[in-house]
Amino acid sequence: MSLADLQVMVVEDHGFQRRMALRMLGEIGVGTVHDAADGVAALDRLQRLPSPPDVVLVDLDMPGMDGVEFIGHVAQGRLARGIALVSAMDPALLAAVQAMARAYGLAVLGSIEKPLTVEKLRTLLGNWDERLHGDDPDDLVEVSLEEVRNALLHDELVAWFQPQVELLNGKVVAVEALARWRRPDGRFVRAGHFVPLLEHEGHSHKLTDAMLQQACRWKRQWEDAGLRLNLSVNVSPSALADPAIADHYRQIVGDHGVSPEDVMLEITEGSLVTDAARGLGVLARLRLKGFGLSIDDFGTGYSSLAQLSQIPFTELKIDQEFVSGASHEPRKRAVIEASLDLARKLQLDVVAEGVETTEDWQMLAELGCGVAQGFLIAPPVSGEELPGAVARWRRPDR
């Protein structure tokens, strides 16, 4: 999507600053621009638009309805696809509002400090453009459990792959398998629309099996073409309650001629089973079989340190919530620094996901992070497209 295709709304109570923003958006070629002087007027305008704008630029400190309340209404009414903050307020407050917006399901481009400039706006909206390359917009998709069951039965749930790259030398060393639903009409649906249904009904372990099998098949095909990559596969919470799962996964990879040492099993903080003894036994057996264990989305749960001390993890994956924009957000950078220090002391490899800009890449390299993953490198792509994505990748200039 080019800037000419974007639809942007500016919500700013200061008349001169609002007019300057509109002028600058026109200068950089944004196709459709709307504006409002306060939150109430903006909500009214948004509700009357034929389609939600891609981005709402919003000032937080507005009279009447402030920007925080406004963003909540936008998210709950699905009145926009994403937001960006335009403010000179405390970075801790800006970070909290961005986290709130993400929790509501909005895409968050970040924040830019007043006064606005053409270059600031161009950089901000260019970031939005990168976010759109990976998946077709499917925010309004509604699916039923029966549809998802049929999709699983008829092999419509397929693995796409996002590269993981060593920061030291730019080499692509692994890929994460991510579930996509290839519907009969040709549309692809992201995992967030169907995985929760499978988890709720206790079928998510079948999805893990499918992703692991497909990833192993693709790994062998890529190796036949001269491309050797390790695999990362997300493990469903229900699988960790099955004492036989280690043998089952070992059988799957063995049937495809893949070594467990080449497979990283990603486990989210919130997925560990309540039966601690059984869960620890399952994870210990997975390590005994040779699989790597990654704690996914590190820092977003509440028991990270306890889990790291008890479970034989080999990798720590820093969540994109902390990585994206960290190069200019001191609090996020502090979280990353602390995570890297902890990982070094525990002798864990580290993957930072959500790397979207050259600035974030350079910051992670300076801090000594091992591996990066994100839209800067490549969006998730199909197995057929993966070799091309790897060939096109170039490490950012220092």
C-alpha cells in the first residue's frame, strides 16, 4: 500500500497545528485526510465514514474527551485500523497508552513529538506501510468452530514462515512456523481468528501437529535446494498436559528425517499447565529428546522468573511489544537490556521479535542481541515463497 492509498484522520484541538498536519500529510502524498477538533467530533465523523481510516493521529491532551478515552471508544467501536500518538508528554504515559491500544486490538505505529514535521510523518506512515505487507486485512473475519474443525480436517490450515536472522552477520538461520487458514475462496486468515476457538475446544494440539509436520516437510525441500534452516514451532497449551507428547513429536520429526536438535518448541508464558509436576516432566522429556525450548513472549506474563528458574529453556524470545520502537523509547530499551543481561547469565540464546525499523535493528546489535525477527527482515510467507524472501534480505547498513 502506498501513501496515496492511505486514509488518515487528524484529531487535534489546536487549530493551527491541525491545519499544519493536514498540509504536511498532503505534501507527503497521503490520499485521503479527515480532521476533527476534539474527541466527540472525531467519533461522530468516524461513525459516518463509509470505511474505517487506516490511521488516526491523536493528541492525548485535549479538552473534554481526552485522547485516552477517545482511543478506547475507537477500539471498542472498531472505528479505525490503527492509531499514532502526537504528543510531547511523559514517555511513560505514552508507553502506557500504546500498550492499552494494543490490548484493545489496534495497530499502534508509535508516537511522535510535537512539533510535527514532514519527515516525522513520512517515517511514521512508512512504518504503517511495512505492517501491511505480511497479511491481507482480515479484521472483520468471523468464523465458527465448525468451520475451523472442517478446515483442520481438510488441510486448509497451513504453515507460513517468518525468517530469523543473526544480528552479528545478517545470516538467516531459522524460521518460525505460523498458522494461516487458506479458505476455499482463496483468502488467508490469521491465527488470531481461529486458534482461540481450537484452544477453547481442546483441539489446538492437532494444529501443533499439523504445523510441525508441514514445517518438517518444507525444511527437507529447502535443504534439497541448498537452504538449511532450523525450525521454531509454537506448542499448544493442551499438548503440555500429555505425558506422551515428547515421544509423539520425536516420531513426527523422525518420520521426516529431521533432527530434534534442529527444532525449537515455543511455549508462551501463560500456556504452562496448572499441574506443575506433569508439565515440568513433559518439558524435561522434550529436552531429553533433543528439542530446544523457547519461552515465547517473554515479559508479558507474571511468572517469568519462576519459570526460567524451573524449566530447561534454551532460548528467550523478547516480545514485540518491547522491541517495536524501542530505539527511541527508553523504558522499552531498559526492558530489553535487562532481558539480555538475564539471558546471558542463564546462558540462553535470545530472539527479539517485532523488529520493524533499521533503528531497532541497530539498537539490538549494539546491545548484543543474538537473533532478530520481524517485518524489517520479511513478513510471514508461504513455504514456496520463503527461499525468495531469504534471497532478497539484506542486512541494514551500519
